[in-house]
Amino acid sequence: MSQIPLGLLQQFVRVARLGNLSRAAVQANLTVSALSHQVRQLEDRLGRRLFERGPRGVTLTTEGCSLLEAVGEHFDGIDHALARYRERRHDSLTLSASSGIMSSWLMPRLPDLVAGHPELELNLQSSSTLVDFEREPVDVALRYGRGQWEGLRSERLFGEWLAPVATPELVARMGDADPHDLAAWPLLGDPGNRWNDWFAHFGGERPKRYVAHFDSTDALRHAALEGLGVALGRMVTSRSLIDAGRLVVLGERYMSVREAYWLVYPSRSQEHRGLQVFRDWLLAEADAYCTQMPQLREDEAASA
């Protein structure tokens, strides 16, 4: 077997650790097709299948796990050795966020940031998985959770409320069905199984079954928008859809949750001038949003 190019092994390690060709391609500055070709080229050279391809990403085979264990730490050593020589651009900021908060809350506000700071170049990565700041070239992230991420600085932006949402067309089809009697409605199972919390909080009969279950909030929101059923929606990320009339809240009952939205970044990013600009702007935007939506501040007090 001829010598394996280090570039192919490097791309293998990147894909193996991210478990997603699209994200790995962005990191490698390649197209997904080009990166996939390099992975297959490595498999052909080794005569081994390294990944199992699936609709939700790629997973390592037994052979792939063995190869990653053998070569991964060596690339880590090279990366750490070269880190001190890399020039850090303080006018460029890489941000990771879920597509929900990115498209519904952040994106409509970004034109003001860009207009006020034309020198700042933004690199936006939309992902539902948590970014690994140690291995990925990301400066800052927006995360949904309880603010406990070891080794990272977390600054709370605002809280969240949940409520049942559905399309106006579905509501019309249901006719005179009581919006408070949710057992009579087609419900969509959510990733965190928060319907259990909802019925524990408000009471009422639980449904005998759900129309469908989803393992991501993005898929759940799309299903609700297609009229498949009623979703327990996050109000922050659903607000623009409600304001546009694409979704309506059933029964006007809301449940606060302990999770919130956070600005998260590693200690290495603290001196990044681009992050300082973005952080100051973002905290001001979050403060203004809480002024418009005072229940978000109430949620913060209740969750403290």
C-alpha cells in the first residue's frame, strides 16, 4: 500500500469528531462533495469502511474507531504546536447557534450590527449540536440550556416560555374543539418530552398517543408549520411565526421553563475585539427585547 497523504487522514479525523460531513466541510473550507470524495479515497486506499452513512450524519465503524484512536492524538499535538503561530483576526468573528434562534431572533437584528460595525466580518454556523471550542475554530455560541457548561463563560440573555401552537388551518379544521382540552387535538411529541411538564402544570387529560415524535426542535417546528399537529413551541423562536400569522397559540396559556438563552464563549475569546463588539451589542439587544417582553425578566427572577 502506498503512503497515505496526511491531508486525507486530517479530513478523516475532522469528520470523525464532528460526525457530520456538512459541518466538517465548512471547517475544512471544502464542499461536502469534495470532502466526501476524500473520505472515500482514504477508505479505498485502506481497503476498509471507516464510516456508516445515515440520514442524520456519519458514525464510525469499528475500523474507523481504531484508526481515530491511532492517529487522532497526533493531529492534536500538531494543532497545539502550531496554535501559537496562527494569526488571530480580531475583525472576524465565528458564531455558532441553532437554526431556530439564528433565523427567528438573531438574523433580523444583525443588519443594525453590520451597519454600525462594517469592519466586523461575521462567520455564522447553524448547528443543533454543541460546538467543541477546543477543536473547532469558533469564537462564541448562542446556547439554550441552564448555563452550566464546564470551562466556558456563560452570560444569560433571556428566558423562555412554552405554549401549544398550531397553524390557523389546523385550528379551522378542528372546528369547535376546546383549545384547553388538548387530548382532543393531534399533538406532536417534542424532544424533551415537555408535554409531561405541561399536563403536570395545567392538568387535563393526557393524549393516548402522539401523532409523531421528533428528536429536534427544528423538525418539530417544521411539522407544526405543515399542519401535522400541535407543537409545544418555544415562544422566543416562534414569535416571528406567530406575528406573521403562520402559527397561533391555543388557549393563551404559557409555561415558563428553567432553560434560557445564553451567550457562551471560551476564555481564549475574551480578548477578541470582535467578540467584545458583538457581546456589547448582543447584551443591549437582549435587554431591549426583555423590555418589550417583560415576562422574560419575570422568568429570570423565577429561575434564579
